Amino acid sequence: MKILVTGGAGFIGSHTIIELSNAGFESVIIDNFSNSDISVIKRLEQILGFPVKYYQEDCNNPEILEQIIINEKIEGVIHFAALKAVGESVEKPLDYYRNNVTSTLTLLDVMLKTGVTNFVFSSSCTVYGQPENIPVTELTPRQQATSPYGNTKVICEDIIRDTVASKVALKAIALRYFNPVGAHPSGLIGELPCGVPSNLVPFVTQTAVGIRKKLTIYGNDYDTPDGTCIRDFIHVVDLAKAHVAALASLKEKESTSSYDVYNIGTGKGNTVLELINLFEKVSGQQLNYVIGERRAGDIEKIFGNVDKASTLLKWKSQKTLEESIIDAWRWQLKLSSNAIV
């Protein structure tokens, strides 16, 4: 199976390229590098030991997409490409709706036109909003999204579901994953935010090496054990393997039209302060952090039940939060020592 990976040079996408190769899939990347760095391609090639096929193009362009799918004989698509910062989406909602929703519509149009039937969509636990009960299952009702970013994922899920319901030849899985952290154990690829990080762990590691003067914890008055938000932090390699499991599941399906959703996480939550304390323990670094106001769009606490993925996809997370932090810290040290170019 030859797979087109949109946003394949990004954090999750690049790790998925490696796991696809390990599982015997062939990958082609399309990425406009608006939120990733082209140097990732070279480092992927170092890990894999062979050239990586990529196109520096925008997946909002239907002509380009169609040309790539036909020329490369693509049989399946994993769709990562999206704007993804919760806080920024509150400030720039139209950018998020325009990019995230339009790219999914464009991709589905081209897939149906070219006869590509296997589709894995990068969704998010943000579709649950602030759930009434945790852990959430796939049957937990989706609440009002707390950010435009989260709402784009809700809308895209609905578009995919309705497309499949129209009885077209499309087998689709939406993976609702939680908070990816960590880096590849080689230390050659990891989270590489453009500008100021919007995610917690890269901000933690950048603060520890002095790139950021301080880390702000957004709120310590939530209804949690220490007042800080609870998240389900999953190692990015485990998350990448979930996409491979989803593709394998689609490949085995006899029906020509299907849609399903899966939670992808560890099944447990940790507070922001717990993660910070664990980082200080494993790194030996004292973090300069302050307590700030709550951030617009943030969910108080969420983690997921992942029994469905374990049972039906035969997938389960393997790595601990400590391993995730160690890998992320190794990656940051390599970046800071200019060992990564």
C-alpha cells in the first residue's frame, strides 16, 4: 500500500513516516512547510536509510493533489495537515476554518475522483469539549467545542461521516488523540515548533535550556488535585503506530464504505504540574515557571478510555510519561548543541 501523508514533515507526521516504513508501507509526503522545517526530510532519510519522496505543495490545491495521487499510484491517505494551536485559533478563527476544513473537503473530493478509498483522519480529543464524565469513550457525546481549532475537527469528522453515509467508496477512520509528546529515540526528529511553542513540553524544554525566560502555567484554580489542567500525554511513537494500525484495519475491511472513530491515548491523565515535576526529576533542571491566568479555549481535564482501539485495532500505548520526557529532553539538547541541522 502506497500512502500519501499530508503534513508528513510535521511532528506526528514525520514519526508516522518511520512507523509506516517499519510496517512495510511506502509513503509520499505533501507538506507546504508552513509549520515544519524541510530539514526534517534529511533527518528522516538518516533514520530510514533511503530517500524520502516529498512534494513541497499545499494540499488545498486540488490540481496538485490529483496529479500526485495519480502519478504516485496512491492507495491511501493519512491527513495530518492542519493549523493546530488552540490559543491561536481563538485569535484567528477564519484562518483555522479556511485551512483545516477546506483542505479536508479538497482531499475528499480528489480521493473520490481518483478512486482512493482508504482514509485516516487526524482528529482530536478536543471534539469532546469539556466532558461531563471522564474518561471519555467514543460514545461520549461531543460537547460544544471550546476553541475554533476543536470545532474544525468536529466539522471535519461530520464531513467524513456524511460522505461515507452517501454510500461512496470510502473507508475512513478518525483517530481522536490526546496530547502527543516525546521524540524519536534516535534524537534525530522531534517536536520543532516554528516560533513560540503552543504545546507544553517544547515550552518546558526550551525554558530549561534558556530559550524562553519562563514558563507560564495557565491557571491553578481548576477542579483538579493540584489546580492545574489534566491531560493524557501519549508518546508520539505510540501515536504514530496507531495510524499504522488504522491503515491495516482499513486494508482488511471487506466493505467498500465504512467510518469509525477511535480514542488514541494512554488511558490516564496527568496534571501540568505533575509533568513539570517529572521533567525536573529526570533532567535535573530547575524550571522557572509562574502561574498565569486561565487561557481561552483550554479544557479543564480530559483523558480517554482506549479499550476500543486495543480490542479492534490491536493497538495499545507502550511508553511511559517518563520515557516521553526523556526523549523530548534528549531531542532538545541535540537541537541546542547544534547537533541537529
